[in-house]
Amino acid sequence: MTGPREQFRPEDHDNEHFLLTSVVGSYPKPKWHDRARELFEDPDADFDEHNWEEAKDDAARLITQEHERSGLDTVVDGEMRRNEMVEYFAELIDGYEFNGRVKVWGHNYFDKPSIADEVEYGEEWLVDEYKFTSSVSDRPVKVPITGPYTLARWAFNEAYETTEDAAYALADLVNEEIERLVDAGCKYVQIDEPALAQYEDDHAIVGECLERIADGLPEDVRLGLHVCYGDYSRIYPEMLEYPVHEYDLELANGDYEQLDVFKNDEFTKDFAMGVVDAHVAEVESVEEIKDNIKKGLEVVPPEQLTVSPDCGIKLLPREVAYGKMENMVQAAREIEQELDEGEIDVVGGQTASAD
């Protein structure tokens, strides 16, 4: 499953080599977006649903254009319409209930839901989001969607005998949503499964979920899997059997300590490697990011490498988030040029300077 990657190469791309540049998904919301939500939730404020929808549209348009300005090959709206990666979908899926907020880390809280009844597909989740983003951008739009395993794992399960059963039921709903996205024109979907590398021996469950998700999708639809916060040795190389084209992995935050995990067995799919740290509020230099990209070339050849942040960057200051993206794209373009000029040799999966 090599993946329809070249469709995302811009027609005016200057270099012979092409490193696909993308983002994981979330992006800092403008301060006025949060103020608009507060007004919408205030029963005494003169700020109705129409005003709230307009504010979300404005934020989505602004962040999509910010992604374009940074030079990214594929754009996302920064998830301006979403609150949290599980909450958002649990509110849309019939069968979930909410019980109150639980502390996740620091001062961050998560409204952890319960699966109180068998899950069912109700209203569409992301189709309107995709259509709007596509309408305000000429670039390919990637749609991130929280995966069924994480939707099951990060909720209290009161309706199914096992987490596995809940995940499979949710996978069927994700498949239905992606089919609707594809009908709307979407060519790039990323399944977010941050829970995958946190648990032992569950990679087979995720594999079955992905089989259900990928069932019936056209060959030109690119399917990615984002994994973070865990021990990749628990799932590699078994995860290469998943029916996805691309693996988007957090590695910069751990200073690439886990990079060797992927060298013992050939990485046969596309490798979307985190080259900027989503947890550090400082913009990495172009040279530092170039060094990180070269680490990815130790694992896969250029035609299999995607350049991305570690994770969603919504918790960073907005100017830092933009600076990371801009430098990341510039670093990728410079690496492409150096590859074109033979300054970087890629031999047997290993990268070295021609000097």
C-alpha cells in the first residue's frame, strides 16, 4: 500500500525531490474565538448561534490561510470548530454521555465521556468542516479524525463487554464518516490514535479497526495514522501491516531516542516524522529542523518522508506555532534542493553529507 502521495505535490514545485509538508491538526485559536464562545455560552449576552457560527468560520478561514502563508503543501483549519479530540466526537455520536470533568495534566481538564449505550451514527461529524476549508483554500485539505480505539479507551465503557467490542463498533462509524468525506471530495484523512502506544498487546485491535475503516475506500484516498506519547517498540514492526499509507509519529519531543526502533526492520510505508517539538514554546531554527529531517532520512528515502510537527500545536503561543511551521517548510525545501544537488546521499536507508 504505497499511497497516492504525488497528488499533493504542487504543480509549481521547484525541486525534483519532494518532501510532503503537513501538520497534525490542532492550532492555537485566536483569542477572540474563545471570547466569542464565552459570549455564546452566556445566556445574558446578545450573541446567538448564528454569530457563533460566523466566528468559527472566520477563525477557520484565518488559520487555513495562515497554513497557506507558511507554505504547507496540505492544510487543516486548525480544528477551530473542535474543543477536545474525544469530547468533540462523543458529543456527535449517539450512545455517549458526559459525567463531568477530570484532570488530565497540569491545569488541563477533560470532560471524559461514558459509552452508556450502543453507539450509532447520527449527524455528520466533519463534512461541513471539510467543505468550508476546501472552499477557502486552493491547497489539498487533510482531515484529522480521532480513531475508534482512542474514542473507546479514553471513555468509560458501560455498554460493551470489552474495549475491543466498543472500538470495533466505533470503527464502523468512522468508516461511514470517511465515506461521506470522500464523497465530498476529501483525499487525505488522518486517524489519530494517541492511545495506541500506551497499552501492551492492543495493536491487533487497532489493526482490525483500521481494516474496517479502510474497507471500500478508493485507492486515491490517502490514509494516515498519527501515534504519540508511548513506546513504539510495542507496536513496531507489527503496525506496518495496518492498511494505511502513512505513519505520523512524535519523535522530536523525545530527542529521537526511539528512532532506532524503526531501523531494525525496513519501514515499508510513508514516514511522517515530527521535526519540531509541539511542547516547547520556542521556534527551532531552520538548520536545527534540517538536522532533524536528516534523521528521518536514516529510516526512509525522500519519496517516503513527510515533514510534520510532533503533534497538534494548539497549546503554543500562536506566533510560535506559525514560526515553527514556516521554518519547517523552509527546512524541507532546502533539504530537497541539497538532495537535488547531490549534497545528501541516501544509501541503503542511511543519510550522510557528500562532504
